[in-house]
Amino acid sequence: MVLQYKLKSETKWKDYPGKNKLKYSVNKYDFRLLNEKKTKILADKGTYDKVMKRFRQIEFFKHRK
């Protein structure tokens, strides 16, 4: 899965480098989650917490027996 981000005022999405490499607080950004090939949106535009919650749900069910 690929996590992408953009400033709320921008239009172009970028791959997420990590929390410590962002210029501003995560509150000033929009996030989204894509599949590995970047063809399908798994979690649409939202806050960091909302998108990471969806990421954890997907990971949990992927590794469930």
C-alpha cells in the first residue's frame, strides 16, 4: 500500500516520506491510501488518523488466518 499526502491548498499528491520529514504538522495535510500499483484508492482523502485507521484495518485482515 502507498500512503500519499498533499497540503490542503495544493492539487498534486506526493508519496509520504514520514512524519519527521514534513514541513508542517500533519493537520495541515490531506492523506490518501492507494494499492501498490496506484490504480485503486483504498482510503479516500482524509485526515492522517482516519487514513491510518483504515490502513491498520486492512493490515489486520490481510494477516488474519
